[in-house]
Amino acid sequence: MIRMKKSLFTIICLCLCSIAMRAQTADDIIEKHLQALGGKAKIAEVKTLLIDGTIPVAPGLDIPFKMSLAFGKGMRMEVEFQGKKQIVALNGDMGWKIDPFSSGLSDPDPEPLPADMVTEMKPQLDQGGDLYEYKAKGNKVEYVGKEDVEGTECYKLKVTRTDGITIFYLIDTETNYDIKIIQKVKLDDKETESTSLKSDFRPLSNGYIMAFNVNNEGQIIQFTKAEINPIFDAKLFEMPAKK
């Protein structure tokens, strides 16, 4: 009888350990994460986004920007400051910019983006991000344990994308939001690491939840408005002809 009790106790412990281990597999963590963002169906509904926001550059000085994003097709970001407008855009596999700030010209011609910059920006066209339908996208995901992020316990997932870029997602064990992202990219033949902290998660009109505050290496980007599924003219993402 004593042996039976010990055996039963052992079996229960093993079952509990098994449940705990299953809860910490990459797929289970991703499933909880996607549910926290509104669920796969809500994510799939979002085909385009129109985002307004600001970039604080000095006390009392915020630069407004507008981002138009059509997943799988194109992205365009416009920043206005001192009467000048900077545009950075992607159109499929091609990128371009109009930059009066670095060119020194008030109305410069558009020019193509460097290939490595296009590679870095292109994942923004990925609907739902790296973790959504990751297997179909060819991404590899590995659960590498837990890590503390400013006092918050997080699951840590290592993502290796098909482009070879490695990204770590730190997912809050309570909210299941991805509150920190570490990305390693190669620019000008040098590997660099960038860290983004995400906060102020809010639901959009269809229930999909996204972060409205992103701190990228000290540069804060604050979203003020996000509209789901506006209709964009395809020409919005095409590089204009030179003057």
C-alpha cells in the first residue's frame, strides 16, 4: 500500500511536470501570444494599416509621421519637419526614398534604397509578424528559456528567418504580449544588434491588439491613431519619376 501511494504520487508529479513542460514549448507559447493579440482570425483580417504617430526629438518637440502599410505589397512612411517631407517606401522587393534632410536639397529626386536597407525593412510587409504562421513562412522558432525584462518574467523565443536574420522575442508570461524584441542584422558588412521595447498595447477596431509605444534604442515612436483596412492606390508605393 505504501509503495502504491508512492507510485501514485510519482505518477501525479510526472503528469504535472509534463503539463508544465508542454506549456513552455515554442508552439504553445506562440499560440497563447497570438490569442492575446486577438487570435489568428483577427490578425488575418488586417490587410492594410494607416498609422499616425509622433517621434519625440527634444523636450516639447514631436515630429509627426504617417505610415501606410499594405501587407505583402508595400509600405510608405512620411515624416514632416520644418516644411520638409521625408519619404521612405517599399514596393515589393524594391525600396526608395526622398530625403531633403540628408541631401541638402529642398526638393530632391527620389532614389533607390540600398539592398541591405530593403532587407531590413521588408519584414514589415509580413502580415502578423514572424511568429504568425511561422512554419508556412519558413521561419524556425526555438524556446530558449525565461528571461527578466525590467522586472517582468518573459518567455524567450529565438526566431531564425528565411533571410538569415536572427530575432529574439521576449513574451510576458502573464499578458503574453511581446514586450521586447532583439534583432541582429548585417548592414554594410557589419553585424549590429538593435533592441526594441514595446508597451501601451491597445485594441484596434476589430479587436486586434498592437503596441502603440515602441522604444528602439532610446528612440521612441508613439502611435496616436491606427486605421484598419483603408484602401490604398498602388501608385502610393511606386517610386516617382525624377524631375
